[in-house]
Amino acid sequence: MKTLDPVRAVFTATALLLFVSCGGLSVEPRAPAPPADDAAAVTTARVPAFLTDTIAAIQADYAPDRRVARFDVEAEWTEAGLVLTGTTDQPAAAERLTRALAAHGLDWDDEVVRLPDLAPGEAGWALVNISVANLRSEPRHPSELSTQAPLGTPLRVLERRGGWLLVQVPNGYLSWVDGGGVHRVDQAELEAHRRADKVIYLQPDGVARSAPSHAAPPVADLVAGGLLVRLGSEAGFHRVMFPDGREAYVAEAESALFEEWTRATRATEESLLAVAMSFLGRPYLWGGTSPKGMDCSGFTKTVYLLNGLVIPRDASQQIHAGMLVEHAGDFSTLRPGDLLFFGRPATATTPERVVHVGMWVGDNRFIHASGRIRLNSVRPEDPDYDAYNTGRYLRTKRILGDETGVHRLADDALYPRNGRFAPAATAGPAVR
């Protein structure tokens, strides 16, 4: 037998501490953890079965999609007893778990971190301070690129780990951003940014300059969708300010006054096509949502954003927006701007898997990000026929005329309400 060092038997949401007697629920007295050789046997006797179901049910109700909500809670049995660890940004979920444990008469140590978890006085918001911020799945540069956010986008800060911030973007996505690319602000400063006159950059890419001249040295690069506070105008340029206070000049012909633009912009078939076609040939980039590189859903998201509409981030989320377009398989009822979804249909044993999205342009063609932004046909006799994607076509959704799951920039969709961003449609894994 090994030495009697304390050990931990760790159980996730699929294996947690419970003991049920034939006469109903009962809890055994606490005891020191057993020697390692005997741990498995005692662990089995102590597994509180209700906890497995409770944690799984709470996660399903409050955080079924980790892209937009977190309930990462584990239970441990230590020599001191039951300990809950992990993180969540769903306070109601944590409270529900607490009530469930108390109802069963259990004692436990609660070490679950409630997000936001910031130091006293630490700013709870940030504004993207570069042309486009890369948001990653983990707080390190080699990790997966989850998504991007253009200049001026408000971010809710939930946690700081070294130089990285766990943030939430306006469509609800949770990711890590390098703190060097954002400017921290408090609630009052964020509200001032919301009320300020702003300029939106509308060309695929360009430059903010140090003087009102196209020959002036650059201050920073810009991409479509970037927002800057407007200070005035001079010689055909907007004088603007970055979130960190840097001043620059942006050509009026390449931008628009944000408030006027959001009020006047109405997405139409023609306007969606114009924006989409302007990105032809741009490179594919997993996680990308900017002209520097886009994945398939990042492309469709950006096309709609530049038409004043905020749609969900990923293909498996976008498929829940808008209305279903019925057709007999010949694509004749589709209209420009409709979103086509591709993937694997559900079977008796496996769920549907949405893996790709494109936008209908008419004449049997759709535009999508596949290697680059390109046009392909669903008609076999055409030279640009895409047999692969046509063969895995699932269905089409229409955003124009039915904005289910969609938010308008004109309704302040980039800014939080009651301290939180509006929820996004969620379902399925992040496949782009």
C-alpha cells in the first residue's frame, strides 16, 4: 500500500460525488481521502449521482455553447470534503447549482470564479485600438484564431491573465485578446464613446493619415467597419481620434458619418451584392472577419455588417437567423443575399452538422470564402460548377424581410444594454 498522502479524485460534469441509499438520498460522513490504491472503490461509493445530472442540466440551460456563455464547473472530493471549482459568466446558473446542493443537505467549498473577475477599480470595458484585433481561443499567440473585431468595437472585459484579456464582443462571442491592441475604458467612457460623433470606414482597406492629405504619413491602417470618434473636418478629410487619443485624418470619400449612415442604410439585394463582390479574391483565413482574410461565415457576417445588420458569427449560428426559403431543389426561388448552408444532414444516430455558408448572387451562382472569396455555380454545365458543395447543400435562409436573430446597428447593436451584450443565436460547433 502506498503512503497516505492526500489525493484528489476529480470528477467533471460527467462523474461527480453522490451516494444514494435504497431508502432515498443520504450523505455519508466526511472522511479523509483513501490511499491511492483504494481511491477508485471509495470514489464509486461517494458519487452523488444527482450532481451529474444537475450540472449537465444547468450547462444545457445556461451555457450550451461555450462560444457565447461559460459554465465550466467541476467538483472535487478532497480530504476536506466537496469542493466546486471552475468559472462561469452566468450568475443565475451558479445560483441554481447552489440551491440544488443546499436542497440535498450537502456542505461544500465554493471556489467557482464568477466572471467578470477583475481587480477593484479595474476597467470593465475596452475599445479595439488597431485596425482589426485578433481574438483567440486561449491567452497565447499560437492558439486558434476564434474571430476578429474591427477598430472601435466595444468589448466587455471578463478576466485578465498576464497581458491577455478574456473579452466578449457585441455578438456574444467570448475570446482572448492581446491587451496591446485595445484601450481599456470604464462604463462612463464607454457611454461617452456611444454618444460621440463617429466615422465609419467603408472601403475594404485604407490608411488614417497624420495630415489632411493623401501624401501625409500614415498613423494606422484601416479596414471596413472601423469606427473612429470625429473631431471635425478639413480639406475633404474627417479629423478623427483613436480610442487611445491619437488623432488622424480619414478621407471623407472613403467613410461616412456613423449615425447618419446607420439611419440611411437599408440592406437590399443590390447593396448586399455590391459589398460581397468588392471582396472577390480576398484570402481565406480561419477566424477572419476582415478584408485581411475571412472564413466563410466571417465573410457573410461582414457583408451584412456593412449593410447595417449584425448577424451571428458562425455558420452553425447563422443558420438559425432569418426565415427558411422553400424550394424544390432547383434553386429557382432563391434571391440575391440569401444564405446557403452546407454540411452533413442529420441521421438516426448523428445530428446535423453545418460546415459552410455562402451567399446567393443569382444566375445559379453563389459567392463564398473557400481558399479565397470566389464565385461558384450550382449548375453542372457551368465551368465554375462546385460539385462538392452542391452535393452537401442543406438549406437556404433569407435575412431580408425576416430579421430573426439579427440586430441593427441603428439600434445601438454594438453597445451593451444593462451591462451585457444582446445574445446571439447558438447551435453546433464552430465550423467555418
